[in-house]
Amino acid sequence: MRKTHLAMVLAILSTGAVAQASPFTDTYFLGDSLTDSGQFMGQRFTTNPGKVWSQQLASQLGTSADPSGSNGTNYAVGGARVGEDSTTVVGGMTVPIPSVRTQLQQLRAVEGKRLDGDALYAVWGGANDLFAITAGAPAQATITSAIVEHVTVVSALSQAGARYILVPNIPDLGMTPAFAGNAAAGTQLSTAYNQALYGQLANTKANVIPLDVAGLLHEAAANPSVFGLKNVTTPACGAVSSLLCGPGNLVEKNADQTHLFADGVHPTTAGHTVLADYAAAVLMAPQQVVVLAPAANQAGIAQMHHIDRRLHNTAAMQDSRVAVWGQGAAVFGSGDALGTELDGTGSAWMLGVDKRMGAWTAGAYLAHDNLDGQLSRGSGYEEQRLAGGLYGRWQHQNLWLNGQVYYANLDVDSHRRVQLGAAERIHHGSADGDQYGGKVSAGMNWQQGAFTHGPVLSLSAQKATIKSLQEQGKQSTAMSFDEQEHISIQSGLGYQVQWAASNAWQVYGSAQWQHEFKDLDDMVGARLNSVDNMHFELPVDTGDAKNSGVLELGVNGNITERWQVGAGVLAEVGDAPNAQTSVFVNTSYRF
């Protein structure tokens, strides 16, 4: 059978895909035999019955990639060129092969003139146009025409409302078995096409998400054992076309998992697994880094709550001497952080000085937080905050008013785990940033015997900025992410109570409901380190983090007239992103 496509990329042990929370409503595919999920003769161009990358990717994203002929969303057809419709003869019958351009027309005929802007659209073509050159078509004219059509299809998708368009490049044809005797020519053709394609796409207004399949193929061929491969040069199906290849055609048992190529140009099931994992890693990467700025603001919420508590304790002392105080805490993070499961531990400390002057109290403090966040898919981060702030209180009879402001420097180290079939990579990145915020709170205190209690109202505002984060290296999976900014404005409503257990010891507790007024950013800008001048944006599943709560329980006591100690627990609950629970101890001394 004539070559319909070019070989995809690395192989690796096939692993079961696990559906994950996806920011995309659906997936649509345009392309040729690499992407065809059964449109051509009901078969796939791989080591059957294995699935191709489009099917595996859709499974990971919780969507589907059934052939459009079966009412699915995969319009790719084996043998398709980019802009030129063609035919092939199978069993004496002439079979039409719609181009990628025609596939787009078919998609729009079904989906309407305006496309779903929250869906993912994949466009992968060009290999069959290069094969036409090897069959005698003029090289420059053929490449130029295919590039024009390729860019036209992507632009048309964008103009019709598509906001996320995945465009893989062509693997190095010179590395495929079909070009074993003419590797230089295959490399030259695919390199020329890839450079021209991405160069032209960079000048469009479309949001193009590139996949450096060519780079990935080189990485697999250089270290096949890392990807679970034994053979990256010869076909797993022998002389049989991948379209007709089944378990009985394999050159050896499990060749569909140990070989990169099924035939001269098409990947095995293992190769398709690697490609699907690669696409998923790029598409879901923002979900792994978007937590950084909200995590800082969540730490700021806890910090400001601790300062409020310090002001309440100072007011209860009825002592005008200067006090020096300190607090240490073990911090535990848990919950659903912007659609990404978070689990982490850390520590925090605070040092301050304050003085009560009649109805007024004023103070200053330093604070440090260190939180290790373990995210889903084996990724995580280490975030350090060094903050300094001022605080004060006014109190008249049973009415009180607290105010505070702070600034913090942020230092972030991230690690993002990428699974490529059997291969695993950890990409490290770092960034710094800053944060500032403030809070006002007010309430009433009523005395009833040993109990002091009353309502609390508060309003806080914070802004955290994480500067651009660049992962190390030029591997096909390494990425860089744009500056992230998270603004938080929260109101609070709650109630607090304090019980004087004795002349020296008090037990206190509070419960507050918090409402967030600002929406979380649902887009993150990114780049592939191995692809120049291709900036793109990806969506993130921010969830609905509008309402949360803060629960507190603690105890304070006087060791001496001047020396006070305390301990307690502060828990952020509900929809708070990166919710924290801290167990703390504190002490103060008055001079």
C-alpha cells in the first residue's frame, strides 16, 4: 500500500490512559493516517488492534475520537494531503480521500458556522504532500502549496471560533524505515516543511499549540531503552502494511510494544501512546503551575488572620508595655486546588513587636512561610514567602477596629512530571515574585461572666505575581510559562468567643465565612522551549472557589506577669484554593 503518512514518534510500553479533569468540552481531529481512527476502510494505520494517538488523547481528556463516518469527531483519513483531494484504488474500487481542507468543510457542515470555542482542534498533515515529492512532484511548489493550505485551514478554524488548535510538526522522515536508503533527503524535506509551517503560523492570529514531534522522535531514537524500546529502525509488521497488521503479522512477540515503527512510516501502538502522552502533558501543563500565585494569597489569608488574633490577645492583656512576640507553625495543605489535587506540608514563623497606647495598639512583624505542594500526576512545587507588615487596632468600649498591610517576596521552585509511555521526565523551573495586601476587620465584644463574644466583619485585598517560569533544557517536553497574577478580594463574616478558664488562662475560638469577589484567571500563556516564536495560551479548570471558611481554636496563658504562651489550630475549609491547616505555638514577653 502506498505510504500515506509519516512516522510518528517514540514508542514505549503502552499504558492505560486515565481520564482526568479536562478544560476542553470536546476534541476534533483533522489529518491523515497518523490521526485516522478507522475512517479508511474501518482500520487503523498501526499495530492493530492498538489505538492511535487521537483516540488515546481523547480518552485522557475524557472525550472521544470516533471516526466522523460513525458520527464521531475525528475527520482524519489515511492518505489525505493538506489541500488537494485525491483517490486510491483498493480491491479494484476507487476510494475518495478528502484533503484536510475538505475535512474542515465537513466539520463545519456538521458543527455549524460558529465552532465551540472551548473545544480542542487538532490539525496534523503534510506528510503525504512530502511523499508526493518523492514520487516526482516538484519540491518547492508542492511544499509551498501545502504550507499555504495548512495555514489557511488553521486560520479558518480560528476565524470560526476555535481558540485552541493543536498543530504537531512532521517527524524527521530520514529516521523512518522507508527512508533508510535516502535519509538525508527525508530529513531535508521534513525540516523544510516544519520550519516554513511554524514560521507562517507564528504570523497568524490563531492560538496555535505546537507539538515538537520531530524533536521527540530524535530523543526516543537516541535513548530507546528509556522508552522501553528495543528497535527504532525496522518495522514491527515486517513487509505487511500497518493497515493490515495484526498480532499474527508481528516479527516477534510484543513487537507492538518494543518497536517504534509498525511499517515504513507509521508508529506502533507504543509510539502512539508516547505521542498521546506528549500531547496530554503539554495541554495539561498549565494545570500544574497555575496554583502558584493563589497558593501565595492563601498563605496571606492565614497570615493576616494570625495578626488579627495577635491584636485580640494584646487587647485582652490591658498592658501598655512593649511586647516582643514570636510564633511557629506546622502547615498542612490539602484539597482540590484549581482542579488539581493538592497535598503538602510546610512551616511558618512570625516575629513581631507591638505596644498598646490607651485605645490604640500598633505593631510590626516579619513572617516566613515555606510550603511544599504535591500536585497530581507527580508534579509539585516549593514556595517560600518572606513578608513584612504593619498592624494596628482601635478599641472603644465594646467596639473594635483592626487594620493591617504587608508586602512579601516570593521564591518558587517547581517540578513537573511528564510520563511518555514507559519513560518519565521531571522538568524543573524557578521563578520569583512579589505580593502585597491588607485587611480591615471590625466587630463588637460583649462580656457575660467568663465569656467574651461577638460578631466579626472583614474585608481583605491581595495581589500575588509570579514572574515568568522557565523550565530547564531544550527537550521537546520542556516548557516556559508567562507571568501569573492573582488578585484576591474577600469579605468575611463570623463570630468569635473567648472563655476565661482562670485568671491566667483563656480558651478562644472563631468561625468565619469568606466570600471571594474576584474570578481566577482561566488562561495561562506558555511556550515549548524547543520551538521558537510559538507562544500560545491554554485553559485551566479553575473550578468555583468563591466561598470558604476559617475555623480557629486556641489557648493562651500567662506563665509570669510578663511572659505569655499560647497554642492553637487554624483551618481553612471549603472551596479555598490550596487550603491550609496550621498548628501553631506562640509566645510573647513584655518589657
